[in-house]
Amino acid sequence: MATRDPSMICCFRLLFLLLFSVPLIASSSSWASMHHNNWAVLVCTSRYWSDSESGYPGFKFSFCNKLPRYHIEINSCNSKLEVERFNYRHMANTLSLYRTVKRLGIPDERIILMLADDMACNMRNNYPAQVFNNENHQLNLYGDNVEVDYRGYEVTVENFMRVLTGRHDPAVPRSKRLLSDEGSHILLYMTGHGGDEFLKFQDSEELQSHDLADAVKQMKEKNRFKELLIMVDTCQAATLFNQVLSSLISDDPICSLHYALLPHDCAATSVLDFGSSMSQYLAYGYAFLPAFKHILILQSPGVLAIGSSMKGENSYSHHLDSDIGVSVVDRFTYYTLAFFEKLNMYSNASLSSLFNSYNPRTLMSTAYYRMDLYQRPLPEVPVTSFFGSVMKTIHTDAAYMGLSIPPKTEAQFLPGDGGNHQLRIENEPDLEKDGNKQTKELHCIYHEWLNLLQERFENTDAELLFRYGFGTMVFLLTISTWLLA
Amino acid sequence: MAVKEEGDTSQQGKKSRSRLILRLGALLVAHSGLVSVVCCAAGIIAFILLPVLANNTYISENALMPGSADPAFSSQEVLDANRLTMDILNRGAAKASGIEIAKLLREYIVAVGAESYYHKFVPRANKFHPLHFFSSTTDNLDLPANPSCGSFILNAVGIIRAPRGDGKETIVLVTPYNSQNTTYSDAVSLGIGFSIISLLSHVTWLAKDIVWLAADSRYGEYMTVDSWLKDYHGPAFPGETSRIVDDACFEENNSDSLDHIKVEGHNSYVYKRAGTMAAALVLKVVDKKEKEERDSLSIYAEASNGQMPNLDLINIAHYLAVHRQGLRVKIGSIIYFLKASWVKLLGEMLQHITTLAKLLNPKWKLDITSADYVEGTATLASSIYYQALGVPTGSHGAFRNYQVDAVTLEFSPRSSLNNENVRSAFLLKTGRLIEGVIRSVNNLLEKFHQSFFLYFLTAPHKYVSVGIYMIPFGILIAPLPIVAAALFSSNNGSSNKDGSWKWLQAAKVVFLIHLWAMITSLLPYVLLQLPLVTPSSFTSAWAAVAICFLLITYLILWSSSIDCGWELLKSVMIVAAAIGLSLMSVINFSTAQIGAMLIVPMCLLVKPARKQTQGVFAKALMLTSNLALLVVAFPPAALLIAKTLFGASGNIDIGDFWEWAQILWSWNSATYMYLLWIHLPCWVLCLNIFLYPCIGSSSKA
């Protein structure tokens, strides 16, 4: 019985880890942008079985008086085509995508599902409590395990912005929050009725492209994502991203310079091909090398956006269910789903193959994606990095690492540090065996305690310790009973 | 004067701004003759062009989605319909009591699991109440002193509650039938109504309740539906006398059938309601003997005083009938216009003109073929006529009183319904159409509001909206104020300063004549108290009393020696007519339009017969045109001319006028008021001017 009980050691280690991990947070120097979790925010914004408003959007969107300069630009794309007004399909779109990302591995707790109306229980629904996205009624999207986080009138622009930016009332439960961190890949899917630079929420308000851009910028500043894929299926969906880029770069001194010099260019050029216009700047004689370096270090915002239609285009429904009497799915979403149906969570299909699968002829609109805020080449990014989940389990020595965000100045050391960190995390289980303790010692003195204790136990017979302990317990028990008697 | 000039110079800036419009007004007034000729001609031409300007209808409310769902109405429902039809014919024929079919229907309705009850009432005739125009409470007030108890009416009503609905809204289906003399087509229409109920009692998509009223139309379907609606909307208090009379009647006279009712329980008479009505469909079947190529559907929509249901309701019925069920959709048209050669000629001319216009600008969508024009004109004429009459074209009119959109759908099979195959196919189509319309309305989230309420139909799929048809009317009455101003100013300019108040004398005359007209309009109330029997005696009494009053009015005028020039009188009369027409155009546009076509030329042209004019030819022309217009614009004369023109043959009785007036006031038609308050005084004044002893202002001038 002289052998060490490894399980016991483990117990102790765990105990100590728990004890000491709280101070560790503060000392952790890593805010690595390694991709280690996936989130999805799926939003269906339209209410009612069938939309009854028509070609007078000016009356409906009276809200936009707050933003007078966009008032004129708002026009309903739908006034041309009456068939495009029925909102069942939006819920079906969202639920189909919900099912897909769940199937590809994003757990329910990491999906924020926002449904503006309960079509399944609408009295006009021919199939009570069921939602289908296909005429064949093979797949009930509203079956078991659908966890709707925001429903009905909770789906507002305000709540949507709160979810994205993470500024919640303290009473909001964790399940309704987007608890992403700097290592998160977020899929943001939105569908509903949209127009030029807006997306209608419910029947009363709208999300403007400015609002979305602002939210994305805040998320970036708060390190709430590593990469963000915004997918929008509405009419004129592409217009919704118009402001995202300018908001992300306009605060930078360099880009404001860039913008001042080439205002027409700024919206179109990315931060990365900034270098191409370098010579131009040099020709102007501006000394801006330190700032340029800063930009390169900041890296790209990692925002990828795809919309179902360009400006002036409608997003069409795919087909009509003659039992339910409404169209059940939009074309863009239908072909997206068709693409994903062929995949499982281990497949390596790339984003570019998804984007290339959109055929403008079958879509009846032009799927538009912009990757100027995204630096990884699309053919090398698997779709599962957004639509699926990270498969490997990661052991960290620090819980809530996401909260430990260092000041921005440290960003300069990011690339190298990130690499080290990754290495460290992955090798951690072997650290003890190899006796390679330097890194640990570097980080915390508390581990010394652990080692000390461990060393002492190594010399002691565990059996003996157990006996002493047992004896003491019996002794204590007899005394206490005697005292009580 | 010096002060005035100073003021002029100081306000020159202001004056120069207002001067243009003043100058324009003065120009128009100065050339009032030309303006009135041009405006009248343009107004009438624009009116004739209305069929060309008609647009195609479209479904404006997106939520309706007609035809997007497949109909579930199947052969099973056809069997149901057949079963009930046969049962009604067998049982109804055996016992010719009015209650038998209602009982049978209730049995059927209860069998499919719907709620059901009897609605009973005692019919009462609509009496003339001068103070109760536009109010629907007249009937409750005049309870017959001794109601004939045998004549109560019993309707069976079925209600399907929407399984997951909130019970706030209802779609009403009405099938009128005659319980005394149940025809085969009545039985079929009841069969269709029941089959719809039996289908809807087990569908899952209902969001609105469905109410089926099998209305016993023994004494007129409108009255039955109206009384049911009255009970639906007005709460019945137990203390109300009429209800007690009803009950007493019912208990007394039906002791034989009472045992049956007792078995069913008293509950079967409890009036049940569903939510507010979203729309109502009145369903009728007409069995025609002659063969046609296809089954057809006639849509009747006109309610009282030219009110129309929302165009969307007609649109979905038309869309589903044409594009889903392959029915031929018909809308009432006046046959005279279909056959008249002048309309055809006009159509051909317009065809040429529109092709020319299209050469000028290919974007103008004006092209119309001659045949289209003729048909459009005939349909438009019927549309305007029924709106102008102000009498509803069916029991859907009763719904309009409660702001419920309703249409009558009258189906007629392509050949006799006795043929088994024809009947089955017919039932299937009809049932599917009604199911489709109900499902569309069921999708609605709001009241019908997207499409037009003010329109004329020139074809089942073509409409003229208020924005277009107001233009001819506006052009037509535009010269009235101009001519009035011209007459007034010419008269004022010629006379001295005292003359500026001379128009008050003319106004007095005009006012007295209008007062006379108002008294005349109220006379029927007095006449009805007299022991007169025949309509002709009523007419002659009415005319005699009216003429007496008119003579008295003129006596008063003579005695007070009011004498103003005919020009001032004409000017004030024209102003009164213009105000009257404008008001009427708001109440019932069609009446105002037709009235304006008669009144405006008469008002503009009328001149004293004895007035000297230069040429003999001009004088003769003026005289004849004046005479012709005076004859045509006299309401009874206009009625006679219309009768002979539109082929209502038979001897013309003066009693017709009384009956005609009776129809108008019993339906609370505003046309009655227009005729007697605006048209008649205007005509009398025109006659007055025509017969003016012309020594007036014109000779002075």
C-alpha cells in the first residue's frame, strides 16, 4: 500500500485549482483570439400570418422621423410584388437555420433564437403547433427541443441591440444573453421585411444599417467576437451592411485620413488593401508610419457579410404550400439549407463553396457577400467554423478567461503571445509528467503550494494517513456522543 | 379719393400678388358663355370616356391571398349538399308550413357539431317617416297595432366557432330561401350553404367564426336579413314590447309544432352571437332553363344610397371564380346600351381615336375595342343607375347599414340542375369558390380597408375609381358659380347703388320655392293617413296638393310685390343648385352626376321666352332647347322617358310615380330628397324664368 493514489492527488489538485483559480484570472496575460466557441443569433423580425400593409411604407415607418436623412431613402421593395408579403416563411427560414446549426453542432445554450410571432400556434395554421419549410411536410421544424429565447413582442430593435452588445438589465437570465468572447465565431442570421438600409422589426420599428454597424463596432471593441458572419435574407439585404465598414474603421486616425483623401474609395477598400494606396499617401507627404503599423496590428475586424439580394432587388419566396396557403421558405434560405443538408459536422466544405452555390437565376436575386473586413481566404474557411461548433475540448487553467481583457496597448504583442498560449493550453495535461514547470512558475506562485503539498504527500503513505484520519473521526464521534449523553 | 390712392400705392406690392387670380376670375366671368359651353361639353365628353379610362382591378390587400391554398371542398361535401337538398324537397313539400325547413336545417347543423338556434320575428312594412331618413330605428317605433300573428318568420342559424380563434370576428354566409314556395334552386342553395358549414366544422385553419343564416325570404329577403342583423347588433331587452308580441304570437299559433320545440328545449331560441362581422356573402342559386357554355356567377354589390362594399371583396370573388373555378362572371348591365347603335358608333370612333392617341404616345394605355366600349358603357350605366337609385340590389344591402362588406353571389348552372352530373360539378365549383373566399377573408387581420369603396364597375375586372369619375362632375358643375357671378355682376353693374341688395329679393323667391319643395316632400306622410287606396289616387292627390301650395306661394310673392330681374333670380337659383349638387355628390355621387347632366344645361340655358334676341333662328333654337330641357328635367317626365327608352313596355299609369317614390323612401334613399329638395325647386324656378314676363332688367339695360 505504499503506492501513491493518483486519484487522490487529482482530487487535491482540483481542489487547489478551484481555490486558486480566481486570482489567476487577474494575472492571466492571454486574451488570445483563438477560435474556441461558436454562437448563433437567429432573428425572425416579422409578425403576423400575412402582412397587410402595402405600398405606403411612409405611413408605417413613421419611426424614421428620428433619422430624417434616411426618411427619403426608405422605400418598400415589396410594393412591386404582392406575393412577397407573407410572414410564415420568415419563421420557417429561421427555424430551418436553427435546426441546421444545431445539427452541425452548436448547442442550444449558444443559440439565441428570436421569433417575432408564433406562427405555429396561429389559428390560421392548418397544422397546429407545427411549422414546415417544405410542401412535403416531412420535417416539422417546430418539434421537440426548440428553445426560443426571445419571442413575440420581445423581439425589438432594442433587445436585438442589447443581445449583440451585451448590455442587459441585470435581471436578464444568462440563457438570453450572447455570452461570447474574443474567441467566438458568431453567426448572425436575420430575416424579415427589409428595404434600402433597413430591416423592419415587428410592425412598428426598424433596424437601420447604422444601428447594425454601431452594434458590430461595439462588439468589436468589447471583444465579443473573433469572427462574425452576418447573413441577411430580406429584400435589398446588401444595403444593410453599407455602414458596417465605415463604422469599424472611421475611428482610426489613418482611416479618417484615408477617408479624407479618398472619400469615395473608403467605403469600398478594405483595411488590408490599404497598403496599395500607400504610395498615394507618401506622395502627399504624410508621415504616418507608426499609425499604419497600428492598423496592421489591429488586424481586420473579422466581419463577413452575406445578403440575399442587392439594392433594388427583392428576395423571393421559394414555393407556396397549398395546404397552409402561404409560401413557406425564401429562396436564399432554401438554397442555403439545400447546401447544408449535404453536410455533416465533420465535413470540410468551405465558405466559398457555400457562397458559390448561390445561383442568381434560381435565387431570382443576386446573393451579395462582402469580405473586405475579413482577411482569411474564403476557400480555406470551413462553413462549420460559423455554422457548426468547435469540436475539440479545450482544457483551460482559467475559467472565465473571456472576461480578462487586457488594455488595448497590449494588442501589439498579440500574434506571438497567442501562439504561445495555444501551445500551452494544448500541452497542459503533460506539463506535470514532463517536469516542465517553468511556464507555470512564470504565471503563478500559487502553484508552488500545490507542488509543496504534492511533494509531501509523495513521501507519506496514503494508507497511514487514511488510518490516522479514520481513527480521529471515531475518536471525535465517541467524544461527541458521550458529551451529548 | 386722395386717401384711397395713397392706400393703393402703398399696398401695390400686395395687390400685384392677388391681382393675377382676380384677373383670371374676371376673365372667366367675362367669358362665362364660352366657359360654360366648353365646360359642359368637356364634362359630358369626359363622362362618356369613363369606360376608356377604367383600370383593371387588382387585389390590394396582401393578406387576402386568394387561391393560395387548395380547396378542401370535395365530393363528400357535394354528397352532403345533395342529401340536404333532397330532404328539403321531400319534407318541405310534404308539410308546407314555414317552420318545417328551419327545423330540418337545425337538425342538420347540430349533426355536424355546430351551434344552432332559431331566429324568429314578425315582419313589418316600412312606413314613410319624414324625420327618420338615414336612421334604421324606424321599424321598432312603428309597431302595428294588431300584428297578424300567423305571419312570423323563423330562420335557422348555425355558428361554427373557430377552434383556436378568439371569437372576435365573424364571416357571415346567408342563403335566402322561400319557405312557402321552396323552389329547387332554393333547396340547392341551402344544400351548398350546409355543405360549406359541414366542411368548415372540421377544418383547422379558422380564425374567424362562421355564421350561416338560412333566411326565410317569404316576405322579402332583405327584411329577414335586416331584422336578424338588427337583433345581432342591438341587445334585446326583455321588457321590450315588440318581443313580447313576438313571443305571444308564436306560442298561440303554433301549438301543434310546440311539442317539437319543447323537446329541443327553450335554448334553441336563445339568440347567439359571434364576433363583429368581417364580411358577408349572400349565396343564391338561379336555375336557368336555357343552356349556357359555362356555369356563371353574377355579383351584386350595390347597397343603399350607392354604398359599395370594398372592391377587394369583389376582386377575390372574381379572381377565384375566373382563375380557379372557371366560372363566367357577370355584372349587371343595361341591355339598351348593349343594343343601341349610337353607342356602337361611339365605340368605333373611340377605337380609332385611341389608336391614334397610342401612335402619339405608346405609354398611354387607352386602347379599347368597340365591343369593349359598348359592354363597358352598358355595365357602367347599370352601375351608376343602381347606385343613383339608392336601393340595394339584394339582401347584402342590409349588411352595409352596419358597415359590413357584403356581396350577393348568384350562381347559375350551365344547364338544368336536374341533371345529376351538372349538379355535382356545379356544387363542387360553387362550394370551392365560397370556401376560397371565406379562407381569404379568414386571413385578414384588419377590416377591409386597402381597396376602394367609391368606384363604378365597367366590367367584372375593371373599375373607375373616385379619383377619375369626380373629374367629369367637377368640370360639369364648374360653370355654375361662374355664370352666377357673371349674371350677378352684369346686373349689379347696370343698376344703381340700391341694386346691390336686390339679390335678397331673388333669394327670398328661391327660398320660398325651396320651402314649398320641402313641404311637398313631406306630403306623403299626410297623404298616407287619408283613406286613399290606389297609387294613382295617391299620385293625383299629391300633385294637386303640391300645385295648390305652389299657387299659394306665388300668391304670396305677388302680394308682397317682390320683383327682381330674371337675371338675379337665375343667378341665385344657380348658386342654390350648385350647392345642392355639391352636397349630393358627397352623399350619393351617382345621383348627383345624373342630376347634374340634366340640371346644369337647363340652368345655364334658361332664358325668358319673351326676351328679345337678335336672330329669329337663334331665338327659335333657344326656345326649343329650353323647352326640351324643361321637359326632360321634370322628374316624372324623365321617368317616363327612361321607361320608354329602356324598354319597360306596358301602359303607363300615373300611379307608377307614387310607387316609385314609395320605393325610394321606403329604402331611405337620398335620391328622394335630392329630387324633391334640389331638383324640383330648380326646375320650378327655371320654369318661372322661362315664363318670366320679360320687362325686367335686361330690357332696362
